[in-house]
Amino acid sequence: MSTPADTVHLTTAQALVRFLAAQHTERDGERHRLFAGVWGIFGHGNVAGLGQALLQAATTGEADLPYHLARNEQAMVHAAVGYARARDRLSAFACTASTGPGSTNMVTGAALATTNRIPVLLLPSDMFATRAPDPVLQQLEDARAGDATVNDTLRPVSKYWDRITRPEQLVPAALAAARVLTDPAETGAVTLCLPQDVQAEAHDWPVEFFRERVWHVGRPLPEPDALARAAEVVRGARRPLLVAGGGVVYSRATRELRAFAEATGIPVADTHAGKGALPWDHPQAVGGLGSTGARSANTLAREADAVIGVGTRYSDFTTASHTLFAHPGVRFVNVNVARTDAAKLSAVQVVADAREALTALRGALDGWRADPAHEHRSTGLARDWAAEVDRAHRAGGSGGLAAQSAVIGALNDVLDDRDVVVNAAGSMPGDLQKLWRARDPKAYHVEYAYSCMGYEVAAGLGVRMAAPDREVFVLVGDGSYLMMAQEIATMVAEAVKVVVVLVQNHGFASIGALSESVGSQRFGTGYRYRDPATGFLDGDPLPVDLAANAASLGARVIRVQDPADLRKALQEARDADTTTLVHVETDPHAPGPPSSAWWDVPVSEVSELDTTRSARREYERQRREQRHHL
């Protein structure tokens, strides 16, 4: 078949592969590939379309788009998110899955990406556009709508969603997808649904569609009047506090943050995503903020009459469910590339890049400095908190078991400043925010916007692929490990070395403690046999051997029997050249530093249980502190 000279005859899948391989990003003169490759699991929906296209590209060299085989569709999205976050959202992965369950398995990963504002391209296979063999295997038959498919579940968790029912629709859809993925304010999961017949259908594509294209990631400047309003708020403050969020890290504004803090003397607290933006031992650093934050930062937050949020979305953990910022006249200045986040808490809005805004605000405050008494107080609170962290790092558990805080302390001792700790869910994010000492903005990778159990192992794989010059340590509890550990096999297959530190506490330690605090007596939170006497799952621990499971997936395993051997085991794992799992039993009841802020988890208003009634009274007392900042 002949085609015009300015077109090329390809299938839709072949055209998409060529397009993705030709996309780049650029910021500050630094260029990156937008798509580092494709994660995928093939089935009947994509093996003859995208599978064939990726094979052809690799065989002929017509497009450079490496393929990586995952073991779980949700996990491959997590790996893609870990990669993109480690690359400051300037490079990402595409993920392809087959029709039906393979595609819907990606929904959780998509929600995580969008909640965290991390770019990932999802390419779920879809039903036949022609509907010739309707219904096909794994098709959702909706009597109300002939065009509804299971991939519609990805609509609410995607920043952009489209279904390509004709080949020529790919051109505008692919360009729109790249636009959203490279927009710092609008990025997240992007979904292009690909009917399996359309993937294999040929079309004459304009050659210009495949030209090398650079998406410039700009640095929006603060509007002068907004900057003046922000400076006025800060100049009028006696006890200001700056909250550094993930936007500081993604903007690579850590140098500007340090300069701002040193010039103004304003103490700096951080969120999970912002930890390490200012080294933990910097004179202006006061620790993590919020429900799982440091007492030093939370004390200053309660007293603050002005709060400067830079690159934070102010989740309920950061605001302690709107109880933390207690000063009656507190005012907020929010610096963010997304107006949605800049407008929160009735703030003075500075819609701008974090690096540019910090530089401009420092200039606008030239000659002004925080009250020396406020500086002295913040430094003293940080020093007191550091001593408390030292004690927690040395804490012991009962029965000869390690305390989780001591595991964190051992990790902090063994890892160097550039090594990365990865975590997401359970009690460990809270303990890490209190206890982890980060000096590097990429050394702390905790996903706490979606707090997704199962993220850790897969994300560790993505982080190490993004940063092969850094050692990556995945810190994971047995609950999260059981949900999604398959990508250990992928690490082995790809020769990507990651250290997994498996904290075995035989259940959900975090939810167990929360259950107890709301009067539910740790019900249903332990991995136990069912006790015939009580009828509950409160018998002896299950004989689950997760270390053996890791070994079966190809990992090298080190079992720590004595907590005194933990540092040696961690160092051995760090020095190894293969994926290694360190298995350590811990005491789930060993206390860490107590919380210094609240989190709103509603307690039953009526109950026959004394424990629940007592918890409700405490809940009502705490809830009285909530406020809208108007």
C-alpha cells in the first residue's frame, strides 16, 4: 500500500510507541526523556497491539522505549510513581495492562499518583471499538450504556482521560496527555484507553507527529502585588513559621529555602514530602509538622501568628485536622504552583514556582528578621526534640524484641546522607516523621498523601531505577509486605539491587494502636488463629514465614534474631550487590515518642462498651479545638 511522502503507515500501537519515545522535558537548560520506558503485563488485550509494537521497536531500533515486565499491575504503577518522584517529575513511565482485571488493577495506583501529584501514563486495553464480537471476554455489559467499560473506573482518579476509538484520535489525545503530564500544577495519572482492535489497526500518520518534541517546564514568577501582600503579612508577624512541602523538593528550591531561612531567621517545619528540604540539623530546622510531627514544630505551629506554606497541600495530618494552628489571629501565606493549594486556609495566595517565590520573597523582606527571642525559642525546642529522638533510637522492646523506633535509629546510623528510605503506610510513617534525620531532599521517600499499603517494595524498585547511584532501603511492615511483595522478583530479574527491611509484628501495628485509642480494643488487627473459646481472631500468632517468601522470590535473606545484631545486618545488606531482605521481629506495643497533635477519627457516638464511651468523651474534647481559618 502506498502512502503520501509526509506520512508513515503504522498501527495505532506502533505510532504511540514512536510518539512516546520522541518526547522530552526541559527545565533550567537540563533535558530529560519524558518517558523512561514502559511497564507492562501482556494479555489478550494488548499482546498483539502494544506488545507487538514494543517488540518491533526494540528489534528494528525504530524507537527507543525500553520494556519492563512487572508482576502486578498496581505495583507497576507504584514503581512508575517511585521513579517519577525521584526524578522530580521531569521523567516518567507508561504502564500497559490487558483488558478487564489487568486494567482495573491499576486504579489504586492511579489514585495514588493523582493524589500525590506524580505523573504516570496509563495505557489500559479496552473492548472492541467495532463491537463486532460483542460481548468479549472480560467485558462489562452495562444495560444502561453500550460504551461503558471497566476502564471508566479510571476517570475520577485521572487528571486526563480519553478513549481512542479511531486511530486518528491518538494525535490530539497523545499531545494532551503529554501536556498534562508535564504541567506541575495539573500532573497526576493520565489514562489513554486503547481498544484492542484499534491498537492493531493501521493508519497513515503524519511524520510530524513523531518529531522530537520538548515540553518546557517553566518556573512561574510571583505576581508583584501578591508578593507585596505576602511580605506585609510576614513583616507584621512576631512568631512566624515556614512549612516546607514537596513542592520545595520538586522545584529543587532547597538552596533558596536555606537562604531564606538564614536571612530571615524564620523556623522551618516540614511535611512528609518536604522532609530533607532543609537538613535536620540546620539551625532553623524544627522537625516534622502535624499529627505525626515533632513536638518542637507543633509547639511553634500552635503559637505562630503567620504561617508560610511553600509547596504543601495542607492535608489533615499536616493541620492536625484543623486543630494545630491555634493562634487566634494566625494568617497564612501559601506559595504553590497550583491555585487549588495556594487558596487553602484563606491564605494570601502566591501562585508561583517555589524557587522563584522564595528568592523574590527574601528580596521583599530585605532588612527584616524574626524576633531574636523567637529564634532562640525555636532553636531550644529543636534541641530538646533532638535529645528525645536520641532516646527513642536506643529504646528497647519487651521479650527481647526490638522496638520499631530502634530499628529506625539503626537505619539512620547505617545509611549515609544520600541513601534513600522508602515507606508508605502503617505506624512507620508516623515514627519516621518524628525520628528520621534527613540531610538530603531525596533521602526520605515516604508516600503519605494516599498512604497506600503495598506501595513500598514496588516504589523501592522505581526509586533505585531512577537513582542507581544511591542505595535504597525499603522499610515495610508485615501487613504491607503481604499485600504486595511480588516486585522482589522483578528486582532480581532486572538486577536492580534494593534492601528490604521487613519489620515483623504479626499484624497491623498502626491500626491496632488506633483501634485501642478509639475504644475498639485492637479488634481484627492481629494476624492470629481464631480462638474457639472466644470466637475471635485472638489466638496464637500465625506461623507465617515472610523471610522464606522473600527467598522464594529470589532475594538474599538475613534474619536478625538479636536486636544487637541489627546494625551489622543492615551494613551487610548495604554492602551486598543483590537484592537483600533483612527480617527483624519487633514488639508492636513498644512505645515511640508520643503524638503532640490530634487526628480526627470519629468515635461511635453511642456504645455498650466502656472503652468506646471513654474514647468518645476524649474525641468530643479534642474536636472542640477544630476551626475553619476564615
